[in-house]
Amino acid sequence: MPIDVFMSQLSPTMTEGKIARWLKKEGDTLESGEVLAEIETDKATMEMEVVDEGILHKIIAPEGSVVAVGVAIGVIAEEGEDVPADYQPAVDSVSVTESAPAEASTSAPTVQAGSVASATVAESVVDSKRIKASPLARRLAKQKGINLAAITGTGAKGRITKVDVEKAAKRGISLGAGTAAVVTPAPRPMPTGPLPYHEDEFERIENSMMRKAIARRLSESKQQVPHFYLTVDVEMDRLMDLRAQLNEAADGAFKLSVNDFIIKAVAKALVDVPTANASWTDASILMHKHAHVSVAVAIEGGLITPVIRFAEQKGIVDISNEVKELAARARAGELKPEEYSGGTFSISNLGMYGVKQFSAIVNPPEGVILAVGGTEERPVVKHGELAIAKVMTLTLSCDHRVVDGAVAAEYAAALKKHFETPASMLI
């Protein structure tokens, strides 16, 4: 019996993927564990491995196609198996956006250039016996209405386990029979008529999956999340002195940055004001027990947010080492999905670019993001007299559904305390 190859969910926020490159061609023999294709997701380009062995009978989605999670992209058959000419995969239809030349595959569906990826799941249930999964995982998926084809197994040889199904349920993956696949809504078309620019005066750069995801998520955040903002100035003289002393004492063993102290201060303040460590869902508010701090890192074509987990339990040197390692691997495109998802609070620091103050956009489902400006000498009043101090401006962007104004103000005060009495971060 032919086996359908589905677009797997390779990252927690992935709803569709772009076929960057097929590493197998029609007629090739497939062995479990081999890399079948490279998939560009909303975070990075990742490898999709072979789960079911056999012969790659047909490639449905050619290179450059954008396909929703849970939709068939190819068909596998056993050696010598006669696949009916009218065989249809477990999806009624697939419409893909062609970024590659049309001649990339003669078997590709015919589409109009610039059409938007969409898919519907067939009324008939996908034959779950074709997918490697434990009996408990199958039973749990059936109870929760989850399509196993939309899950990437973490067990031996890609086998889907109970834990995989539970994680999928938490991320909201359903894609069951008769349920529409999760796809990006079609953007509003550009105004008709000629563009107000001369063609020789600009260069077109195709939007990557990451750039599309950033545009979609931030647009949704600004439109759907009721933002409010709090700004506080903190004096950094003591912190800068402490940093210099620690770096000098380290004698080259480590070098702490201001950002390392910011992460630790954020985590300590979340312990002081746990009601600020919250996320919104339609059913309930999630009050997080630990500070998993997301740190925005600029990479080519966008940004990604590696997560420092249990930051409240880690020392500043440990945080510093972890941030450096995660940032380096982020820029190299080597982060694993679990390393950039599951944050409870975000930090965006543009101080190193000379930015004095800005307001960041909340990163759902997190309830708060901290925008960090640069440290500069400013006139301040101390004990009734004018003085000069090193001052940094912090701006909290808050989701008013989960964090009220008084809670945000209390958190800002706790944050200020840790910055201005930095020894508290070492305790």
C-alpha cells in the first residue's frame, strides 16, 4: 500500500513549511534516518528525515513550494509495488506558492505565481497504521483529535510517543479528519496598477518563511494584544562598577556584559513579583513557576529568541556563558526548537546601537517584554544637588489581559531595585 509523506511540524510555531531542497529524487530508495528534504520553517532551515522505508514514488510538492503542516508532499511505495494511476494522497487538494521555476517538477500541481499556500484535510481519516507510533500514542491522539501525520516523533527511528502527542496537544495541533489545516490567511492584495517606483530603482527580495512569520506574529500581536507601556530610568553606576570588578577578578576566565546582568535582574524581579510572569490563553491565565527568559538575537533575515531556562536559579557567569553559546548557534542556524520556544518573558536590547529608548511588541503568549536602551551619563538630582550619573532607560510593554498596571509598576520597581543594588543579584 502506498505511504503518504506529510509536511511535519519541525518547530513549535510552524504551521507551514517551504521545500528548500529535496535530497532524494523520484525512484530513489529510502532508508529510515536518511535526510529526505530540507524544509525552511519560520525559524530556520531544518532537515526532514525518512521515517517509512521504501521507494520515493512521487514528489507532490516541488522545491520552492509552501505547504501546510499535515499535508502530503510525496508518496512512498514498496519496491515493485504498482501504484494506481488514480491514487490520491490523504488530502483533497494542495495549492502551493511556486518560488522555484515551474519546470522544477513536471508532476507539480499547476498554480498561479504568487498564489497563497492553502490546504484542506480530506473527510476520510488518514490511515494511522502507516505512521510509526506507540499504541498509547495512537489512542491518545484519537481521544484528542490529533492527526499523527502532523507530529514529528522523537522515539526510536522517528516513532511517535505519548510525550510527543501531549506536547502537540499543548501547542494546539489538531488537524484531525474533517478539520481544516492551519494555514496563513491570504494577505490583502497589493493595490492594482503600477507601483509608484521605477523598476530599476529597487531590488526585489523574496520574503523568507522567517520574515513572513515575524510579520504575521507581530501584526497579530499589535492588533489583538492590548498593549500598555511603562518606562523607568535606572542608575547604573553601581552595576557598572560591580561588572568591572568581577571582570578584573576573573583574569580572563570570563567577561560579563551588561546584558548578562539584565537577564539576571529580570529573573530576580520575576521571583519578587511572580504575577508578572504570566501568559494568556482563551481558557485561562498561566502563572509560570520559573523565569524562562527569551533574549532577542538579530540574525540574517530576521531575529530569533533563544531561551535561558530557570534563569532565577543560575549565576551570572553561567547565564553569560549560556547566552554566548546560544547566540552563536542562533546566528549559525543551529538552534533546536526547544531552545527558542517556551519563554515566559522577553528582553530586547538595542542599547549597543546607541538607542536611548523604544517600545517593543509583546511576543505572545508571553505577557511582558522589556525594551532596553543604552547607558549614558545624564544629570540627576541627588540629595537636593545636581550630579552626573550613568542612566539606562527601560520600557515594559505589557499585555493588559494578564498584567495589570499596578502589577507592571510593582515589577518595574523590583527591576529598578536590582539594577541599583546589583549585589542582590549575587545572593
